[in-house]
Amino acid sequence: MSRVIVAAIASLIITIALALAVLERPTPTLSLPNLASTAITPGEAGVLHPITAVLLEFRSIDTLLEIAVLLVAVVVALALREAQPDGADRMGLDNPLLHAVVKLLLPLMLLVAAYLLWAGSTRPGGAFQAGAVLAGCGVLLRLAGTSLHGLERPRWLQGGRVLGLLVFVSVGIPPMLAGRAFLDYPADLAGGLILLIEAALTLSIALALLSLFRLAPPQSDSPAFPDRRKRRRA
Amino acid sequence: MSTDLFFAWIGVALCGLGLFGFIVHHHLMRRLLAFNIMGSGSFLLLVGLAQDGRGPDPVPQALVLTGIVIAVASTALALVVLRRWYRVSGESSLPEDV
Amino acid sequence: MGWLDLLLGLTLVTTAGLALASRDLFRAVVMFIVFGLLMALVWVRLQAPDIALAEAAIGAGLTGVLLLDTLGYLKRRFEPTGTNERRPTPTTEGRGDAR
């Protein structure tokens, strides 16, 4: 019971503090959107959509660190995983309807992911959304137990996971050699470089989210866990 | 009251609610839900306050976009750790919690 | 701020409360998924279509899958005995060197 009281007091204090912060909010002295848009200069950045420009031009180190954090999460999950090599374990729900739907939907989902990636430079969309849709594809494939054969080799998966960070850093360093700041892309190449980074990010985000999902499942051969496929057929 | 400010207030409510749930529950998965709700509240607060009376602002929106991806990664990692813990101990809550 | 916002905000807080208060863990997770979907709508109202897209795909989709999968894991291991007794770890531990 005392726990409930403690929780009530703590959450009340936080709520009141936040409410006071909202009520007493200072009037802004400078406009962040204007500041950002003057710093980005849309024509020069090569991307017209403000959010993509902020993510990859104005605050690109945030995005770089974000993909690094994702990679760290995957590495920790890999260290904690229960014994299961890549590709061997799948859920394989034996449902003909699921298989048919996956076959129908998969090309469409890949198309949506590619469109979101491409749209990112001019309108809402970008690497994060495309990566999430791509990860959704992977989850669906795993649920259906569809194999991708050659694409599921561990080395390829490892390469894909680090590709985003690798491309980001290797695009960021050359400007330093030319005496500019880290990630300060040359103006005439910015559009293409940002699309390249975004494509690599999409792949890495999708693979990271997917591996975090795949690393979690139980071993199919443990005594406490009868294989779900066998159980289904019985 | 503008839409943005209203949702900032909703964010305040979600933060308080999430913290309450986080302390009250023993079950680690419920705590994870509470943690995520608190996170959503802070995202709303961040964007709502920044945009109040000034229209859409790409900078906090980009920050929140990054935050959402980090939140799902940390949730997934927490679930991996939770499963691991459950496997070695057979418990779904921590022994320090009484 | 219109009626739609008011309704959306109140529903959001209610689903969050239900996700935290439900006795059944499955119901709590489903409420959390609903909460994620409503958050996507809120982002649209806040003129942030990018976040709305990401939230709909991640917050509602992927997080839901992850949580339900873990829930299945927890439930399944409780099933045979009905108690949370200590189980011996299987001998296959630490075999995954292929990655």
C-alpha cells in the first residue's frame, strides 16, 4: 500500500512541476524555425523537406549518434541472445492464407518503403519511416517462415547492420580533409550524398529493428519449448 | 488555448500517469509500458510547447523522430533482457522490489 | 482547438490509463497498441506528418509485435505448471557461434 502512496506523491510532484513549467513558459526570444531555415538554406542543402534537412544537414550529428545507439543496442542484444544462429530459427506459422497474403503484400510493402525513402527529400517521409516499413516486411516474412536464402547469410546481415554508420562517417570525413567541418557536405553534391546516406540508414535501421525482434525469440529446440510448427501440425 | 498547447497539457498528464504506473507495478513488462507512455508524454510536451502559437517547427519534430526510433530500440532491448532474466530466474519482476 | 482535439486528447489519456490499469496483461498490451495509433493521429493534429508516419509504423506496428511476442513467451512458460517455479536452463546454451 505504501508503494501506491509513494507513487502517487512522486507522480503528483512531477505533474505539478511540469504544469508549472507549461504555465510559466518563457516567451521565446528567437524563432528556431527561422534560425534553422537560414542555417539550412533549402536550395543549397539539396533537400526541400525541412525535417529531412534538419535530420541530415542542420543536426546531422544527432542522426549519426542515433544510428550508433541503434547499433550498440543490437550488439548488446547479440551478446545476450540465446543460442540460435541466423536463419535457422523461424516461427513458421503454417497458415496458407498468411503465405498468400505475404506473397501479395511483400512487393507492395517494398514499394512503399522505396517511395518513402525517395519522398524524404521533398515531402514527409525519409529513412526512419522507410526503415520501419522495411523492418515490418522482415517481421512478416519471419512470421510466415519464408526464407530469403542467400540474403540471410550472417556476414551479409552483419554488413547491413553497420552499413548506415559506415556510410555516414565515410561521407562525413572527406569535408574535414578539405578543411571544412565534419559532415559539412559540399553544396553541389549535398542532394545525392543525403540520398545515399538515407538509403544506407534505411537498410541499417530496418536490420537493427528486425534483429532486435529476431534475437528475442525462444530457442525452438529447448525442452521447455516444443517447436511451434510441430505443435501446429499435431 | 491552441491545439499545440492542449496536447502539451495532455503530455503533462501522460508523464504523471506513466510515472505512477512505473512505480506501482512490479511486473517488468507493465513497467516497460509505463515507461513508453511517459516517453510519449515527453515527446508531446516537447513538440507542443515548441510549436505553441508559432506553427510547425522542424527542429523539435526531427528530435522526436529520432527519439521514437531510440525508444523502440530501447524497448526491444529491454524485452530481450527481460526474456533473458525470465529464463534464468523464472520471475517476471525484480527481487529488489518488495 | 476543436472538439476533435478534445476528444482525441481525452481518449489518449484514457487508453494510457487502461494500458496501465488492466489486470490482464494481454489487454494492457492491446491498449498500448491503441495508444500508439492514437498518438499517430495526435501527430497529424500537431502538423507533424513525418512523426505520424514513423509512429504508425513503429509505435503501433513494431512495438506491438515485440510486446505480443514477449507476452507469448511469458505465457507459454507459465502454462505447463501454472506456477513460476525455477526451471533448469537447457544444455543448448551458448551454442550460437554461427553469427
